[in-house]
Amino acid sequence: MTPSSRYIPPLIWGKSGHIQTALYGKMGRVRSPHPYGHRKFLTMPDGATATFDLFEPQSEHCTGEDVTMVICPGIANHSEKQYIRTFVDYAQKNGYRCAVLNHLGALPNIELTSPRMFTYGCTWEFGAMVNYIKKTYPQTQLVVVGFSLGGNIVCKYLGESQANQERVLCCVSVCQGYSALRAQETFMQWDQCRRFYNFLMADNMKKIILSHRQVLFGDNVKKPQSLSDADLSKLYTATSLMQIDDNVMRKFHGYSSLKEYYEEESCLHYLHRIYVPLLLVNAADDPLVHESLLSIPRALSEKRENVMHVLPLHGGHLGFFEGSVLFPEPLTWMDKLVVQYANAICQWEKTKSHCSDTEQAVSGQE
């Protein structure tokens, strides 16, 4: 890491996690670029159509190697969100190809083709995107990146199978909560206004689900056995993500209870199975992630040499804005940190590979 990795928030408002989070939620980013990509469509075994956007690098990578960032956005997000566009543009300019998953049902102009949406820990679509990249670019190496809910998905994906870590150089998770089961109680509390954020996020989820109501709840749809019209009625009155998860989301995968759903879908039980370098980033003033949840990455980083936990005092939830006094810069500390870490790992891997080749050559001469 370079000295520029130190986070210095804007002087007047940057030390408020609420303002940082609100700015991210309202604006995403300022003066966001418009990277040009190609949308890919993949048919899943259950008939769902996964989509992701593919962006080619705009310069040579610092190592001269072919490296692809496979990116999983936050809850209900996609490649057209401003914070994703800003990050992708910066990564492209640093020589990375980028593949960005569009969460199932999140894009307003893409219809669902099966009665299922994205969920908290389903890795199917992300895995399909990664497999496409590996097959299409057999020489490329991967940097895995997840934001918020996307952090849970990418960590769970890597931990699900050792094969999923093949050709992966490293993984970066930003602002995730690690355990939905532990977060469930704290997300209903009013301190740090988490209950209010919960309500706002639930309202957004309701709108997305209801925009697909015909496919999810229609009379001619083969729905999950446990999903009924009564659940649609409960959806209208839901005021929290937990109520939505209990009445709708868990039933896409047949979980019998919300506890079982959160227990099985959280990456908490998969983190120790990740053997590639892993960077876990949180902000101490993130109003969505309770401080008690941060003991998870802290303990993991103390036990595992491949894990680094970065916890600046400020940044909010996916904010990390920088700027001198009032106006934030287009590029955030988070964007630069992820690329700097990826560059460092890529350089380290190339040096390690070069040393190994040199040793083999010397051994052969002897």
C-alpha cells in the first residue's frame, strides 16, 4: 500500500457516517463517467436469465498480464449505478477488464424469465458469470470484488468450493455485515437510525419485487410451493427487510424459516475456507453495520495470514468520499484502495512466479 491509502474525509461533513451514506444513496457519485460495455445474457438451469456487463481495459496492466475484475454490486444494484460506473472506469484505466453482475430483477428494463429474484446469499448468477469469463479468457486471472451485499455473495462463492478459487488472485469485500443472523436484531434498533435505513431499503425492495409481480405471483406461474397470495398481501405491509425476506425471499430457495435462511446464506461459515488474499473493508461509522459485527473480520484477520481487515474511522456505508472542504471528488478512497490492493497482489504474484521460474532454471543447470 502507498501513503495515499490513508483516508482523509472532507473537512466539514466527511466525519459524519450518515452524511456519507446519504450522499452515496442519493448521488452515488459526482460527475460519474459512462464506461462503455457489452451486456451478456446467460440462461440458468431453472430458466432464469442472468445478465452482466463486460468492460474491456483501456490501458495495459502494470504487470503486463491479463487480469479481470469480477464485481458483485450491493443490494438491488447493477452496472448502471453511479458508484459502479465510477469504479469500473477507474479500474479500466488501470488495465483491468471488468465484469459486473446485474442482480436478478434489479435492472428495470430486463424482465424475469423465472419466478425467482436475487437473494442475500445466492451465488448462482455470480458463479455463472465467473465461469463465462474463465472459459472466454483462458489466460486471464481474476480479482473478485463485492460491495455490501455483494461482499457476502463473493465471499460465500469462494468458500463454497476450492475450485471456485482457481485463477483467483485475491478478493476484496467492502462494507458487508458478514452475518445476517447476527445483524437481524441490530437492524431493528433505532440507534444510528438503522431502523429508518431498514425501512427505506425495504421500501425499495418492495418496489422492485412488485414490478415483477406477474412473473413472481401470477396465476399461470409455477411458484415455490410455500409462496402464496397471502405472502403478496404481507409484502404490501412490510416495513423491514426481514419481513420481506421471511415472506418472500427465503421461499425462492425453500428455506423453512428466516433463521435457517440467514444462517445458511451468510458468508460467515465460508470465510475460513478462503485461501487467496482477502481484503475486508468496513467503516467504523457505517450506520448500517453494527460495531458488534466487526468482531468477525477482526478475529479472522488475527487468525489468518491471508486476511487483512481495514477499518477507517469514517466513510459511512459505501461513501468514503474525499475532497478538501465542501465538494467531494468524483473518485473515492474506496475506488483507489481496491485498485491499489489489486495492483499490489498482482505485482507480488508476478514476482513470486518469476522467482519460481528462476529457481527452476538454476536447478536445471545444476
